[in-house]
Amino acid sequence: MKNKLLRVCLLIGISQGAMAQNKDEAKAISMVKQEIIELSEKKWRWMSEKKVEPLEKLFHEEAMFVHMGGNMTKSQELSTIKSGRIHYKQATIEKTSVRFIGNTSILLSKIRLQAVVGGREVTNPFTVTEVFVKIDGNWKLASLSFSKLLR
């Protein structure tokens, strides 16, 4: 009888420890998700303000940018933002989700983007995929891809 009671007590103790660890892990993941969402929001603000310096630090050297009209490298994207060929005026974020695979974060956002493209103001609904990779303790944007939504 004492052995059974000891086993039950031991199992309860292990279960409670595992639940506490799971809560701590969930809280840590939630905090990192919030960090990614806030980093994405800063990126949109920097893009609208044509602040290429912080974007240059955020964008990984090998980053790829997928637009409706084609693909761009980091230098092409920064040049496009700086010159105003595409002016990201306002990104209204309607919904976001974040997932992790190792040191990689995938953020999906449903947005309404107001922009000036080729001198014309346009507003389009997009799903935007942002891939961030953690390198030396810093998140770097590895890919930004726009998929136009049909409404």
C-alpha cells in the first residue's frame, strides 16, 4: 500500500513540474511571438517613412522580396523604398499569426496596403508572408512576400 501511495505522489509531483514547465515555455513562446509582431509593425512604419537605415540592418543580406510585379534583392528593395518608386504609405494590419521552426519565424499578416506605385496611389488587400531568422541573437528578415487577395 505504501508503495502505491508513494508512486501516486511521485507521479503527481512529476506531472505538476511538467505542467509548470509547459506554462513557462508557452509564456516564453508568446513573448517571442509578440516580439516578432512588434518588429513587423516597426518594419511597416520604417517602410512608410522611407527609413532605409534601420531596414538595412533588419534585412538579411540574402533576403528576397516577392511583389506582384517580380522579385527583388535586398539592395533593390532598399533602393525602391529610398527612391519612392514604391511608397508604402500605410499598412493596416487586420490579422496576424506567427509560427516557429527552430530559429525561424514565419509571420502571416492579412493587410490593407495603401501605396504609391509608379506615381499612382493604390490600395490592395494582401496576405503578407514574412520570414525572420534569428542570427547571433538578432532577428533578420529573410523573405517578404505579397499575395494579393481577391475580394
